[in-house]
Amino acid sequence: MKRYAVVIEFGKRNHSAYVPDLPGCVSAGKTLAEVRRNIREAIAFHIDGMREDGEIVPEPTCIGETVDIPIPSARSRSRARRRTRQPA
């Protein structure tokens, strides 16, 4: 079994997914559960097609992570700018 990283993007009307290690392997769905199910099927279909065409299936090389970044609100940024302004 191989483990491929999947990127899921949220849109206004649906979700989409792609696999960085398998160019062209993409899918979409209306819900997160649907896009997860669809991308699993897409990966299997993509790999089967590569094998049928005699192509080498690439090894997984990507990993995914999420990073938490503190982002101040617009209001606190505005207050900070006012405090740092020098009189003209």
C-alpha cells in the first residue's frame, strides 16, 4: 500500500482535490466526504491507467501539514499603526 498526499480546496459550491505526486489526478465533490471518496477512486483509476500504458507509477514524495499562524484582526492592526505614527 502507498500513501499519497491529497490537497483539498474548498470552493463556494463544491470541494476539489488533487494529488501532487500524480499530475492530472483530480476530483471534486459537493461535500468533504464526497470529495474524499471521489479522490480515492480517482487515484486508483489514475494508477491503473498508468500501469496499462506501461508508465512507472511514481513513489509518494509529498507530505502535507497545516500551520497555525496568529493573524491580528483589522481593528488591532489599525490601533498599532496609530500608536507607531510620528507627528509631522
